[in-house]
Amino acid sequence: MSTEDDFEPHLGRLRSRPPRRARRYLQRVLAATNLARGGAAFAGRSRRQSAGSRIGRAAGIGRLLASRGRLSALERRRVVVKTRIVRLAGRGANAAAAHLRYLQRDGTTREGNRGALYGPERDAVEAKDFLARGAGDRHQFRLIVSPEDGAEYEELKPLVRRLMARVEADLGTRLDWVAVDHFNTGHPHSHVIVLGHDQEGNDLVIAPDYLTRGLRERAAELVELDLGPRTTREIARSQLAEIEAERLTAIDRRLVRLAGEDRIVAASAAGVFEQTLRAGRLAKLGQLGLAEDLGQGRWRLAPGLSETLARMGERGDIIRTMQRAFTAARVERAAVDQAIYDPAAPEAAPLVGRVLVRGLADEHRDR
């Protein structure tokens, strides 16, 4: 008869675990291969991130550049790089040809002329020859490179060519690409199309980290070499300009983070300059009806502040696009007569008018 105090002793060292079976030779080889690839260094990361982030060319370089981008963000020259992988199966090839035709439309150069494709060495490239070289590809890459200080460049071709040469060095292969520069918006930018094969004719696979952040860091490096690092005066000027902006700004993001569940935030800050930014921005939000002055330097932010400001920014972009179309067509319209038609609004009346111009709302995604 046993009691709850009975126990059975086991020989061995204190807190020792049962012996493991000896690993087979194949398991040891696989473990050594994983270690050589950096598996031990990124063991913790692999549990948080899919293995797909390490697939493709320049995976290690992409992770290194992405970690570098967190440092001294204010002092660095900023470049926006949008990337998209376009599948060419089905009607994708026809859509790719239409995309190239649209990028070469009239009115996109600094002089208002038709855009021209260029490549690594030639200033004029035929679109049909470029598309013929990618006829068997399963995909292509589309990039938009937009330096914040792009207006400082007389032309963007040298910058794009140096950027793509550095990308080729990072990827370890030659690339087949064309580009066209656009100066028809407030921020000059370049559209780059890269065919989906490497110099050996195999499918070109680029690591996600490099596509999303590595390209941006490479572009920012080159712009900083050309224009030098941002001065304290330039940084202050760009931050002060955000006070009156009718869009979502970095100041707004900081205010939203500081506000509690009651959406109350104080205009006071540790530094004089930061307090100037907060107080000025809160006063502007108050004029827009997006913040309420509670007195004693305390403000209550409107619900959904970030989403409202983002929509206001989109509205401003649409109105500027309309104004450019009016100017090109020599049509005079008062600002009060300009409105964004929203068919979902309950009070929306039928829209009657004349179409001045057709185009894409999003050149990157062909929408």
C-alpha cells in the first residue's frame, strides 16, 4: 500500500536531463550549414520573422542597411523609394507596355516636354526593345526614387545611374533597367523599371529587407554625398514649415503618442524649440477644428486626428493636380469653386462638366 509520501529514486546528477540520442551525421551537417549562414546569430529573429525575409539577393546587406537607417534620422538627407513587384503572367505584359507608354507622356520634363526613357549608358532607349528583352520574365520591379531635395539637381540621370550601379554591386549581378525622370510634381522623381532576370538569365529574386529599406539607404547615401549632410538651419526650417501644413506631419505623430486615452496633450516641452513646434501646431489644429484649447497650455485632440489629416493631405494633392490641369488647359477656376466629388456622400449631387485631362491617380500601381 503506497502513500503520497512514497517516491522512487533515480541515479544521476542533480537536475540532470535524460540523455539525448546522438545526432546523425546529416543533422550535424545541416546544423553546421545553418551556423555558417548566420543561423545562430539570427536564431531569435527567425522566430519573430518569416524565413522569406532572408531569401533573395542582398539579404544580409539589406538587414545591415535597415539597422543603420534608425540612426540620426533628422540629420540625414531623406529619399522616398517605393518598390513594387509586378507579375507578368496573363495580361501583365500588356499592362507593362501601357505603363511605359504612360511614363513617357507629354508634360513630365522640366521644360514640359515628353518624357524619354534612358538606361545605364544611353540617354534614349526604345521601349519595345526593352520589353522584348524581358518577354520571358515572370515579373519585373518598379521603383520610384524621390529625393526630398530633388529640386537641387539639374537632372536626376547621374544620381539614378550611380544608384543602380551600387544596387548591382550589392546584388552581385548586372541588371537590365530603364528609367524616366518626372518634374511635373512638387517633388522631382524618377521611375525605374528593372527586368526580372539576372545576367545569367535566371529569375531575379531580391531580399525584402533590401527592397523595402536597403534601396532607400543607398539612395540617401548618394544624395548626402552630393549635397552634404543637412545643416541645423535646414532641419529647423523643415520642421517649422510643418506647423502650417494641412496634412499629417511628424509633429502630429508625436502629439498623438503623447496624448492619453482622454486625448489631452500639453504644449509644454523640455526644449524651447520643441515647445515652439507643439504650441504652433496645436494652435493650427485649433483653427482647423481638430483640437480644443482647454486652457493652461492643455489641448484635447479630435478623435481620429491622424486619419483626418491624412485625408486632408490627399485632398490637397488632388486640388494641386486639378490646378495644374487648369493651368495647362488655360481654364480659370476660383479656388472656392474647386471641390472633391465624393459619390458616397449622402448629399452628393450629380456631377456635370467637361473632362479636361485623364490620367492615373497612382502611377506606381497604375490606378
